[in-house]
Amino acid sequence: MMQKIEKALGLVLGTLLALMVLDVTWQILTRFLPMQPSSYTEEVARYLLVWIGLLGGAYAYRKRSHLGIDLLSNALHGAKRRALQIFVVLVCFAFAASAMVYGGAKLMLLTFELEQTSAALNLPMGYVYSVLPISGLLICLFSIDHLIELVTSKEELPTEFDSEVHPYTDDAEVQGAPVQKEKQKQPEAAVEA
């Protein structure tokens, strides 16, 4: 089920990005061709960018692609690492539930109640703000999935940055020296060939 949601979210993001490219292209064309400049394209691009940013954040959270400081999690192993990972997932869930779902829903309902509309399109702003609770719900759903994976997994799950795999660690001098020699030999081999 999560793979279907992830795939649908990726499709929605791709569609929104394509729409934004078309919108900005139309905006540029109407500026330089002898037409009347389009008045709504800037507003559409702005709202599409907001939707792409927030839904893209949920997608990146699902893929574990968000920027993170993993110095502590890389230093820990076993039960301590798992406990830290569970704590991080719970904090992400709490933030998404409180700020994005609860706060975003209140903002969305308030703008509908006040009948606030956008300047060029006369679009109710509640529709624009509805991306906050939607992306928050997705992050909460993905957090629950990550939490289930952490709790049910028997082996130690790696962090996004694994010090045994990545060459840029504190012990890079020991592991990095042969790598640097190989890199230096490659250009020489290319010259000989």
C-alpha cells in the first residue's frame, strides 16, 4: 500500500512540475511576443511551487532523502541507534501532526471562513493552503510506516549515511590512501591507452 501511495505522490509531483514548466514558458512567451502579458501565470507558478515544495518534502521524507545531521546516529550501534531512530521518527510525526495537520487545517478553514481569494485567479486561498494538512498527513503516514519498520526489524537498520560505506569519515586516511593511489593511476592508464 505504501508503495502505491509513494508512486501516486511521485506522479502528482511530476505532473505539478510539468504544469509549472508550461506555465512559466507561457508567461515568458506572452512577455516577448506581441501579445498581452498574461496576468495569472505568476500566481499559478507561485502556488504550484508551494505545492511542489510541501508535497516534495513528504516524498523526500518517505525516501529518507531529507538533509540530516547523522553524526550521533553513525556513532551509535545496536539498541542505542534504534532508540535514537525511533525518537527521531516520533519527533517528525509530532511536528507533522501538530504544525502541518492541525495548524494547516486551522489555517485552511480560517481562509475558507473569511472567504479569502487570490488576486488574479479569484481562487479561494483555502485550496492553496490545503496542501499543508495533506502533506502533513502523508508525513504522519510515512512516519508510522518507518516506525513499524524500525520496531519489527530484527537486524540493525543503517542510517542514511553509513560510515562503513562512505569514504569521507574520520578513518579516511586509512581507507582513503589506496583510493587516492587508484585515482592517480587511472589518468596515467588512460594516457598510455
